[in-house]
Amino acid sequence: MRTFFAVVCIAGGLVLASHLPANATGTMRIEQSDGSSRTYKDVKIRVSQQKLRVTSADGVSTLIISKAACSFVGKIMRCLPYTLSIEQNGKTTPLDFYNGTIYINTGDKDHALPYSSQQMPPNGIVFAMHSKIGTIVTLTGKLDEVSK
């Protein structure tokens, strides 16, 4: 098993760290199975301790992706997560999900997503996850921080 982003930390960590934008943020959208949805702006997206962490603007909730299988298509890293959890009020709860995909542009210029015309900026990230209870979570933005 590989821990999430081991590839980034070893092969691309220096590239990502040298091109990180200041005060970059993302937008997360959570759509419930009943059709209701909520959008969270200004989420902080970072990689630390080989885990992807997406923290709400108020710092109360953090989505943690701790394990995934990753591969590269050019400069775009594609990961299929298999361990997700949410941390709130000091308590970490595992999430039961059906599938998900993460794309990260590890290059220093815009690159198209595989099989798409959508361009991703350097350090750009796109994430989608579907839970077993029908919740859909999407994320777009840029990595704020990469640390070991």
C-alpha cells in the first residue's frame, strides 16, 4: 500500500513546493442524495504527512484523503482514493464512499485533463467523490501547501 501522495513528495514535491501560489484556495460542493447542496468557498487545500487535507474556511472541518493509488498521464497525476475521513471537533470519522478520482497538475504550466479540453493551472486540483449513501463531493482549486 502506498500512502497518499508518496509520488508527489518523492518525485514532484520540489516542483510543487517551488511553484505554490500564495493564499490559493478552492471551492468544495457537497450535494446530498435528496438534491440539496452546499458550496464551501475558500477551502484550504494542502498535502501534509503524505495526506491530502481540505479544510473549511472557518477551520472547523477537514476532509482527509490518506491513501490512494496514483499514476501519471504526462504532468497530470490521477489518484483513486481508498481511505477518506472527516475531522471535526478533534474527532476523525471514516467516510464510506463508492468511488472517487483526484487530478493534480504537477507541471509548471497549464495542462489538459486526460480525455478532456478542460485546462488545469499549475498545482491545480480537481476531485470528485460519490458516497454509498448518494452524496457527491466535488472540489476545484489549487494546492496551498505541500510539506512532508
